[in-house]
Amino acid sequence: MTQLPINSPPEASATECRQVQSVLDTVGRRWSGAIMVAASRGARRFTDFRRAIPGISDRMLSQRLKELEHLGLMSRTVVPTTPVQILYEPTTRGSELLQFLQPLFQWGEKHLPALPPS
């Protein structure tokens, strides 16, 4: 696993900058982080995510779930019941990402002011 060159010369390579920006763009897209966290806390069905994430529209939730699935961070399973159930869960890649989001969350709790309720 490549680590950021924290104590190396100040010049960052273009590749390093693109990699970091790509990760931040993916995780930082509106609602993506919240969806991943909700999944880590047990949300599996569309309605579970809607309940867990106040303020997200059905359209946006559907769009973000599709994007996260496309990125290989969430899996989508269709259960052939009546009515059909669609379950989402983090993939191995998504679970690995969640492990890295935890320190980010802890840093935010420590250094960012509490957000007002939305």
C-alpha cells in the first residue's frame, strides 16, 4: 500500500495529487459518505437508507447507490420474494474504505464545530 510522503520533499508528484483528489472526490460527493456510514451501521434496503439519512431525496439516494455500486464500493442483491427485495451492502473494497473513513470521522469530531440539525 502506498503511503503519502508526509516527511519527504515538499514537491508532490502529479500522480499523487490526482490519486488523493480522486479519493476525496469519490468519498466527498454529497451523500456518498453518509450512505457508506449508514451501510456500515446495518442499512441494507432502500428504506433503511432513507430513514438513516435525513434530507436525502429518493432520486439522489438511488443515484448515489448506483454510483457506489459502479465504483465497486457497494453490492446490490435482488432477492426474489414477493415483493422483490433489493439489498445493498459494502463490498470488500467498500469495507476497506470505511476503515479509513473512521479516523476522518474522529478527526472531524475533535476539530470541527458541531453541525446544527438539518
